Amino acid sequence: MRSPCHIRCLVLLLITSFPLAADESLYFSADSTVARFAEGREQTELSGNALVETEDLLIQADRIELFGENFRYLRCNGDITLENRKQDFLIRSSVLFVDREREISRIEGYAEMEDGANGLLIRGGFFEDRGDDEGVTLIQMGVRIIKISDSEVMICRSEFARYFREEKILELSGLPRVDWKGDVYQASRILVDLETDEIRLEGQVTGTVETQVKEAEDPPAEAAP
């Protein structure tokens, strides 16, 4: 029989919500935990079905390390899911670092981000999301962004991208390319308005646009020679 300290949600101290600020608290749970309380070196390690939850964030991973004053920093490894309720997006990855005070989430490795508000699926090899007033997500390395709008699929590719969530704008650079309604757009820099689907090309521009040629109708019978 497993000892009580290994039962999920009944691990030492994990049933408590820790006060962080006047309007925020943090809850965490795991199959097992190691806590250190030496002044200036406070640290808690969660292993096995690790979970951390605040008012805005829900993070699940194989292993989560909490450290810093008021558990400001989180370092996660394994099968990670981060749900940002405030910004309405979901991130899946295998590594994750979070600075809760600055509202920064950083991933150095392949990750996927689902933005429910704008119907986006974003993939890349590096993510940095700023949840403060800037509201910007930076994506690098093999960026691929898919947007479905009115049953049409827009596919954006680049090496670098900035996603301005508040303005609903994508900024693509580093060999950017956008495939949209059968057309292909390439330029030094591409801006995509996610609300209007407007595509703005800057710098050296190339493109391929599909056109439909209407077949000539047969002349009326009385006009035939």
C-alpha cells in the first residue's frame, strides 16, 4: 500500500493554498515532493503528475520545480501542458520556464501553442510569451502558424515571428511565406491582420496568384455561319 505522503493531493503541504499577494494564491500537488525551507534558498520539487495552479495559470508536467521569493519561478520538465486562462491559450512542450512576477513563459525546444481566441495553431523551436501589457509572443526556428477562417486555411511559415495578441497581428520575418486561398505570398517581412485576413508585404516581394479563366461561351445558333 502506498504511504499517505505519496497519494496525490495529500502530499505534505500540498493541500494548502499559499498566499502570494493580496489577490493571488498558488495551489500545487504531485505524487511526491521535496521541500527546502532554508532562508534565501526556498525550493520545492514536485514529481509525478505535478500540477501548479493560480488564478490565471494551470500547469501540468512530469516534474515541476518552484523557487524564488513567493515561488516566483517555475521550471518544468516532461509532458507539459500550460493553460493561460487570462489570455485564452494552451501550450504543450517538454521544457518550460515561468517568471510569474513578470508574466513571462519561455520554452527552449519544440512546442505547440493553441490560441482559442483567434483560432491559431502555432509551432516552433523557441517560444517566449509576455503576458504583461505588451501581450507579445515571440516564436523562432521553423515557425509554422495555421489559422482556419470561414473554412479557409491560412498557413504561415518563417524563421521568426512576433504575435501581438491584443492587436491580433502576426509579424513574420526570416524567409516568410503565407499560403492563403490558393495564393502564395513571399517577402522580406509579412504582416497578417488576423481579424480581417489582410496580408501586407514589405521588402522584396514575390507571389503566385491563382486566376480562373472563364471559358468562352458558344455563339448563339442564329449567329453561326
